[in-house]
Amino acid sequence: MKKKEMDVYDKIAKLMMENGNLVTSKDVSNALSNIQARIIQSMLEGELTHHLEYEKNSKKEKETENRRNGYSSKDKKIRTNHGEITISMPRDREGSFEPTIINKRQRVLNDIDDSIICMYAKGMSLSDITDIVKQTYKIEVSTSFVSTVVKQITTDLEKWNNRALKRIYPFLYVDCLYTYVKEELISIKKPVYVMIGIDIIGHKEVIGTWLGDSNGEGAYFWSQIFEELKQRGVEDILYVSMDGLKGLEEAINEIYPRTQTQRCIVHLTRNLYGICSKKEAKEIIGDFKKIYTSSNLEQGLLELENFKKKHQEKRKIIVKVEAYMEYIKPLFELPQEIRKIIYTTNPIESLNSALRKVTRGKGAFPNQEALMKVLFLRIQDLERKWSKGTKGWNTVLTQLIELHGERITKYLDL
């Protein structure tokens, strides 16, 4: 803090001590509330002056017919960190004045507003939020008030769901997480499908979230989603990494026929782990890894033969690994750097892990809208921390150009 500011604050503090009869911390809080009210009132008057383009009580000729028109008939009560303050909202004759420091419908300062939204984003219940606001800000708020604050998220969520997307995503990841939502007072386990894209400069972006049906989805469901992506501006996708979601590959082939799909090897590994004994699992998974991380197909097939010889008594496991080769072989047609990006859905696994923290252990969400709001807020919070691009992206981009030519180069000037 600058010395000049410190001097001002020292003078204010001294005046408060001399004239404010401050004895308890509550006295201090009340005094700060009064100061805050005066500052906000002055800022509102300043905003109106800026809006009208002439000073209050000015005798000069005005460039506008609009004039000050007193104050609203009822004083406005605003909740702040220090308690409740009362201000008078200035008006103009035309009713065109829209203040920004405190808008016409606002009942709480943005710091508390943001705190409520932040707590809601972390999956806290409305009653828990009211308790924390009371403890932290010493303000009594009802669950209906908190609900009103949260409702403003609806507009942001709608904008996010309909925003324009990038014209190309070289890599796309699709995965699913499950949570409970109430339907007619019954808790139903619902799938939430999450999609992440890596754009042409290597930055990660959550494309969207979609709530599925408890009975599972098919090609029609996925066709609608990919048609939506096309309508929102996505012209091309090079690779889609996914688990074995029913109908997904069929829909991609229909909407984006040039896109290559890849089953996530991490999911295949988990499936393999599920049929291994705990005692042998680590060794078996390690040997399986040698296959899909081989430098080329020839070495991969050699590692497969080694796997089969070493674990020849485990017929069920060998059959599973041989079946997996259908998904592993196409990887060897790609450079190793690209291979590492598409053989796993780790980026989306990491995201889903963070999303589960705000859904797991919270019971069933009261409705679908509440669930999607919480997920949206959590995604916004996480994306703010995604400052780093994809590791080794310059090399990856060069390889993508070599493989796909104009499909990539025509977007590089964007």
C-alpha cells in the first residue's frame, strides 16, 4: 500500500477513534458500515453525474433534456461484509440510469454474492451456505435468499451452453460420471457426459456437459450432441478418445466422417485389472503396458507374444488382451507424441475426479438444473487454473500438419 493511502487511512482511523465512541468490535463494524454506506452513496451520485453529463446544481446549459429526479421512494437495504447498510437510489426523469456499483435489483454486495456462488460451486447445500454466511459475515440470510443469488447462474449457464466453439479441435475426449438426481421424490442414478477439447494452440477447454438417461444412450443421442457442436461452429475434429460408449463411434462417423476414434487404453487397463487377482494384478498390468507403449507395431506384437507365453495359464486374460489389440494396433500408425495424447482420457479423468468432489456424498440433487449448475460452476473454477498448454505442443502440431496437411494449416492463421 502506498504511503499516501496509509496517511489517509490513518487520519480516518484517528477521527473514528476520537469521535466514534468505539469500544467493542461491534462498534467498529457498525462504524465501517456507516462509512461504506456513505462511500457507496457518493459513488452512486457520481455515476448519475456521469450518466447525465453535468454536475449536480450546475447552472450551465445542459446538453440533455434528462434531469435528476430525486430518489427512490423506499431506501434500499444492502447486505455487506460488515452488516446491513441503507442507501438512497438516485433517479433520473427518463428512468435510463442503470448504476453499476449497486444495480436496481441488487440486495447484496458482490463479495458476499461471489462467496455464496463459490460455496454453491463446491457442492454445499443452501442451508450450509446460510450458516457459513451467518458465521463469516454476521448476517442473517434465508435459504430462499441464497437460492435467489444462485438463480443468477442460470443465465451464465445458458450462455456457456450456447457459446460459439473453435472451428477445429485436433483432440477431443469424451467420458462419463454418475450422480443421483431426484425424480418424483425418487433418487435416480444419472450419467453426465463430459467433453474436453484441445484446440489448435494446445489449450484445453471443456466443450460441454450433457445429462443422459439412466437406461443408457445410443447413436441418436450422440448424433444430437455432435450436430449441436457443428451448429456451434466446430468444423473438424481429428481424433476422439473415448471409452466404449454405446452409439458414440457411429454418431461421430455420421457427423464427422474423417474423424479417427480411439478407445481409451486406461479404461481397457481397468477392465483387465478387474479380472486379475490382486496378487498378480501389478505384474500383469505392467506386462500389458509394454505392449501399448512399444515403439512400433512389430515390437508391440513381440511383447504380445511374450505376454501370452508368460501368462499362458490365464486363458481369460489372454483372450481379453488379444481382443484389445483391435484398439491398440491403430496407435502404431501415429507418432509417439500424438499416441500419448490419444491413448488415454487422462485429461478428462482428472476433470471428472474434481467434479465428483462436488457431487459425491451430497445425496441426490433436487433436480437436473441444480446438478448442471454445480458442475458448471466447478468447471469455471477449474478452467481458471488451466494456464499451461499441452506439453510438447509445437512438436505435436508439426506432426499433425505432416499427417493432415490442409485440415490443420487452413486454421493456423486464426
